[in-house]
Amino acid sequence: MSNLDYVVTTKSAEVVDSFTAPDGTLYEAVASGSGTGIIKTVTNEDGTTTSTVLNAAKGKRKTGRYDKASKRKNYNSNKLKSEFANFKSAAEAAASSTEAISYTDADVTTGGSWFT
């Protein structure tokens, strides 16, 4: 557990949006008064689930009009909703695409820059 996982695993954390990939993987956008994050939940072959915090970030600081946790949670939630909407649209486009994306070593060109 990273030092920021607490912002999405507190009792006050709330799922504000979610997306289920075609393979059954669940992505949840979670907000609390402390911050925001995305949790990935995978169902294992034995039926158990494994949850991983993909990212977590501190949210709005406790200042001025955001002195109450409920106001910070609302602010964090609204910000996360707009960011997660972009993630969902990209994931849905990738899931509905029939185009296979692949490359081989022949597709990689080296040189021509300071990389050698």
C-alpha cells in the first residue's frame, strides 16, 4: 500500500463513477474528503477478487470555504468525474475497436537522435 492509498480506502470514500471492461475488470473512480483515485478490481479464476489502487492523489486542501470534509469531498468528486469520463471514453473506444494493434522489432528505428 502506497502512502496515498488511504485517500481512496477511508470509510468516507465513495464511488463516483465506474467502468467494466469486456474482460470483467472493474475500474472505480473513488473520491473522499482527502483525495481521489482509481481502483482496479479483477476477479480471479477461483472467484476471489483482487483490488489494486492504480493511482491516488491528495485532494483539495482544508482552507477557507473548503474547511468541511463534505465540501472537499464534493469538490474532489466533481473534478474526478470529469477526468474519469475521459478514461471511460478511451476505454470504451478501445473495447469497441476491431483493429489489432501490434508491432515487431522491424517497426522500431534507432538512431537519428541522441539515443544510440
